[in-house]
Amino acid sequence: MKKTEILKVIESTADLSGQDLTSIKLSGMELIGVNFKNCILKGADLSKCNLSLCNFDFADLTDCKIDSSNLTGSSFRKAVLNNCDFNFSSLIGTDFSGSDIKRAIFLNAKVICCNFEEAMLKEADFQMSETLLANFKGAKLNSVNMRLTTLTGTDFSWADLSEAVFFQAEIFGVKFLNTILEKTEFIRCNIINVDFRDVNLEETIFENNLELRVLKPII
């Protein structure tokens, strides 16, 4: 579809489900509530957009630019989001459950009350993000970057965080119940009221942390 055709559809029905929108440039647009379900949006530019309440379920957004955008209440369930750029975006109540989000970048993003349950987030970058009350239960977070991240009330229960890096992170009230933390690094972090119960910490690295108050002692 051409951009002019897309704009007409948005104005009339707001339903673009199933369309091939590869490399489309919609930067800076108001796209509230648009249905992108099952769309192909590879390489698309959705930066600086208002995408609140949009449906991206089962869509392919590989290499998509969604930086500096508002994604409040949007859904990306079982979508493909490999290498997506969410830098500086506002993700409030956004649903990424079951999605493939490998190597996606969430630098300086607000990740609040989001659902990443059972998502694939290998090598994703959350550096300097604000992650509040997020659900990462059962997610694959191998080698994820959590440098300088603020994590509050976030749940990583049953997730795989092997070889992840938490450096100078603020970690408050976080659950790591039954989480895989093999070769995971916690360096120069504030770790307060954190739950490490039922976790094997033998190969977890704790170095020079500023404060350490946990529900399972660190041996």
C-alpha cells in the first residue's frame, strides 16, 4: 500500500490488519488505536508517533524504528520485533507476551506495567531504562543489558537471565524466584528487598554492590 492509501484507511476504518507495509515511513503521526494485526512492517519508520492503544499482535516489525513514541496500552502479542528501536519511547501497560524481541533496544525507555511474559529478549538492551512493575515471567533474557537501569517491583520469576549484566543498576523489590542467573553479573548495584529464593547463585557474580538486602543470603 502507498502512504496516501494508508492515510485514507486510517481516517475511515483505522484497520490495516494483514497489510504489507514494509519500509513504510509514518514518522510523527497520530495513529491512536490503529489495527496493525498480522501486518508486515519490516524496516518501517514509526518513530515519534502516538501509537497508544494500537494492535500489533502477530505482526512482523523486524528492524522497525519506534523510537520516541507513545505506546501506552498497545499490544504486540506474539509479534516479531527483532532489532527494533524503542529508544526514549513510553511503554505503559504495553503487552509483549510471547513475542520475539531479540536484540531490541529500549535505551532510556519508560517500561511501566508492561507484560513480557514468555517473550524472547536475548541480547536486548534496557540500558538507562526505567522499568517499573514489569512482568518478565518465563522470558528468555540471555545476555540482556541492564546497565544503569532502574528496576522497581519487576518480576523475573522463572526467567532465564544467564550472562545478563546489571551494572550500577537500582534494583528495588524485584523477584528472581526460580530464575536462571548463571554467569549473571550484579556489579556496583543497589539491591534492596530482592527475592532470590529457589535460585542457584553459585555462578552468579556479585561485586562491589553498594547495598545488598535480599530474601536469600548471598554466599
